[in-house]
Amino acid sequence: MSDQRRIVLTGCSRGLGEAMTAGFVEAGHTVFGCARSVEAIASLAERFPAPHRFDVVDVTSDEGVREWAVQVIAEGGPPDLLINNAAVVNTNAPLWEVSADDFSHVIDVNIKGVNNVLRAFLPAMIEAGRGIVVNFSSGWGRSVSSKVAPYCATKWAIEGLTQALARDLPAGLAAVPLNPGIINTDLLQSCLGAGASHFPTTDAWAKSAVPYLLSLDTSDNGRPLSVPV
């Protein structure tokens, strides 16, 4: 693998995704990012022009993700590092008060969206015989909290899905479920309110997270890891 990585990153336009994008670019790597916001994607494309690429993609659309993957792979091959970061959280409520639509949306983005991305990119990575997949989990993928049961369920699912995927991958590839830690993001603010300010900012987090992500290799296959504090 060359020193310069091709990195595919979902949910690149805000929070951890935006901080990782800036960190990877600063470190000399090429980022292919997606998010749903037209305005945010346009802003990223202006900040980080070619060879970086940013597209408006809804990960819940299998067809949309597949078309995006074809375009990205056509520009130079499959990613060296594929990061499934896009996620949403349910409106805080006891499980029985979470609407069917809200529950389905969390499942669609956090589980089905991850699978859509894997289905679109993994065949080319397998053919190339290399690549690291990182599926973002959560502390709530290894523990639980009140009023976020749907979110917890999806992150526990990501842990199992990724560890099972790791057993299917051929030599040269690896899949890692990664707990990013507790960071002051919009998602955390929606759960903790002002209490989220007690935790590190996304920029501070990225200073340790970006080099850690770049350090992952095939020896980490299937290991549930966490970004070092």
C-alpha cells in the first residue's frame, strides 16, 4: 500500500466526518466523501478541490450508493480505507414512545446504509486484494443508555455485523468496529444537551483519531477497537 491513501468516508460534511476529512487531507491523503446536504458538499468541494471528491449521496439508497461507488472506483481504483461514519440518533424517548418512522429511519441509516456501502465497495477491494474497512460503532454499541434504545440497537448491530464480516474477508483485507469515544457533536448534544460541552471537540478528537485510523492494518481484523483518549 502506498503512503498516500484513497479514503472513502460517509457522513463527511459535519461532526466527526468533517474533522476527519480535514485531517486526512492535511496528512496528504485523498478523500472521497459523501453526505446528504447539497450546501455542505459544495462547501467541502470548494475547501478541498480535486483530487478530492465530494458527492451528495443518501446511504439509505442502494442505487445511489452503487452509482457513487462506480464513479469513485473509476477514478483510480477501490479505497485503501473505507470508513462508514454516517449515522443518526432517534429523538430522545423511551422505546415505546419512539415512532415507527423514527425507529425505521435510524435502522435504515445506521445499519442498512452501512451494508449498502459495503456491498458497493467491497467487491473491488477484494479483487484488488487489499483494504481496511472501519465501521463506526459507539460506546452505546458496547453499553446502553436510556431514551436512545434504537440508536444503541444499531450500534450493537454494527459490532456484530463487522466482526462477522471480518470472518468472511480474504487475506489482505480487514474489518474493524471502532468506538470513536465521546465527542461534542450535534448527535451528542441531542442526547445530553449542554452536558456535551464537557467532552472534546471534533477537531481535538481528530488529532488522535486520524493517525490512529491510518495505523490500522490486517492484524486488527475483527477486533473491537476504540480511538485512544
